[in-house]
Amino acid sequence: MGNKERIFLASPHMSDEGYEQGYIKEAFDTNWIAPLGENVNNFEKEICEVTGAKDAAALVSGTSAIHLALKLLEVKKSDIVFCQSLTFSASANPIIYENATPVFIDSDRDTWNMSPKALETAFEKYKEKGIKPKAVIVVHLYGICAKIDEIAEICKKYDTPIVEDAAESLGSIYKGRMTGTFGDCGILSFNGNKIITSSGGGMLLVNTSDSKEKAARARFLSTQARENKRYYYHKEVGYNYRMSNIVAGIGRGQLKVLDKRVEKKREIYFHYKEAFKDISDIEMMPINDEDTRCNCWLSTILIDENSKVKPLDVILKLEENNIEARHVWNPMHKQPFFEKYDYIDNGGVGEYIFNNGVCLPSDTKMTKEDMERVSNIIKTLWD
């Protein structure tokens, strides 16, 4: 390894201006360090202003946001929920929390995200069984925009609501609109590796005509479903999902530098694209800059399946040089826990991307020298 500094895949990056510390100090000065407080309220408002969402509830994680989205859509035991297969398990786990049944949908090569063709096949298959799914969970993987207008049109045809998992795509724009605002519910994550972070935390965006009521219900459920009485009174099960005022303060500060972080992520992506342009075995992840703007949360490559170099070779070579890289998400239908559930195939696209993909360092603190160090090391594998 030598004494070269570690290059991370994606790590927290606080603002140079110290915005986060200002909001945190205010919380300490007013003793609002627990859940609830001005930072929580204002973070919700500011997220709506940035994204265009109708309302929002600040929660402890993106996973809890998906869970409450399913609660708002009244997903219950034995209900069917269609879910993108090529994703992180947090997209699918909340379906199991509600004892519902996931059906996994393959991706397309154009976007790496849910295939509209496979989604239509799934709807028709279950229509023949007399079953209507309760929701569709679509993901914008690595910040790449799914074909969300096509997917929304299909879901409208079959009268099924959308949960839009934009945990990795805050700042990505599809045809003039921020991701997370197309679905009935949108999901954001502020985990430590995301494009902006509050150390943890997530946000549930609500985009329905009754958004105020639904967001209020999400806040109610996230604070243990305690009824508005002088004493503790509960008519249904609740959850300890509300974001703390300190965490929300970090998030508010981070939101101020979102555009800078997107700009840097895209700079990293285009550096790799230029660096690897002469290696025919390498294909960059697809971003369509004609009508979308990808936030390029993680710059990801596909290596030709016939190449002498395999994804693990890249990961191990970088590891030798104190640089972090990762495999692409392993599709849900290939996971031991989820493999018993139905899967709608589209030619094995998700499996192909997993087998041949590598997530490269995309840390917004990377310098030009860091980027060159990474790309030059990778290029040696083809020498």
C-alpha cells in the first residue's frame, strides 16, 4: 500500500462554510437536541423547496421512509408489491416488515433501472390471477433516472401507486423535475455515503393531492402513534422513526451545498469517461444528458464479459493501493432470503450488471490527482 492516503468510495463531506455547525449550535443554545424542533420543521420545508415535493416528513433513515410510505398506501399482510430487483435490500425489506409479498422486476440496459416492459408483463401476469398489486417500488440506481414517466403511465393504467426510491438520486433531474416527486411517495436518504448526509436520516416526500394529511399521518406514526391526549394513549402500533433536531441541523447545512456536490460527482464521472475512452472493454453507466441530469452518486463501469480483466481484478488492484471500490448491488431475486419470491425477467439485465459492474471511488473530496491515481491504476490492468 505504501503511504498513499486512503481514497474512499463515498464519505461524508461537510461544507467548507460550516453551515452545519451553525444549525447545530443553535439547537444546543436553545436546548432543542431531541426529536422535534426548528431544524426538523425547517429541513422538511427546505427539502420541499429544493425538490418541489408537496410535503415531507423527516425520519431516521430512508428505510423507515419506505416503510411508512407502504403504511400510508395501506399495504398489509399478503398484499403484492412490485419492486425493482437491482437495488439495495433496503428497498425491499419494508415489504417484509408488513408481511406483504414482493415480486421482483428486472431492469433495462438503457437505465439499469426497472424495465417498463417487464413491469407491464408483471401487471398482466397478476391480472390474470385476479390480483392487483398494492404498490410499485421503483429505484433511481446510482443517481441514474429510471424511465419514470413510462413507469408512471403503466401504473396509472393499472391504478397502482408508486413509491419512488430516490435514496441515491437527490439532485437528479428527469425532464425538468427532481426525482422523488413523480411517485405518490418519494424516498430520500442522508446516510453517511450519500450525496449529502446528516450522518444518518431520511425523508419521506408526499406528492399526492392529500399530501398534508398523509405527511401528518407519517409524522404521527413516526412518533409512536401517540394520540393527542393529556396522557399516553395508543390506538395502533407506532414507530420510533422521527429525525432528531441535531441530525436535521446537519441536513439543513448540507442542503446548501447540494448543487456543489452534484457538480463534483459529475466531474468525477466525466473524468473516468475520458480516462477510459480508449479501453473498449469498459462501458460507463448510462446517463442521458439530453433530458435528464444524473447526480452521478457513484460512478460505475461495466466490463465486457469477455474481457481478460474481471470486476474483482479491479477491486483488488485498487484495494492494494488503499483505494475503495465495490461490486454493483446483487439483485434481490438472487439473495438467499428473497429468492423464493416471484421474479419477472427481462433477459437477465440485473444479473449481467451485477456480474460485470464495478462502483469506482466517487468521493466529493477527491482531487484531480486522486482521480488520476484511480484511473491510471485501473488502466494498468489492460497494459
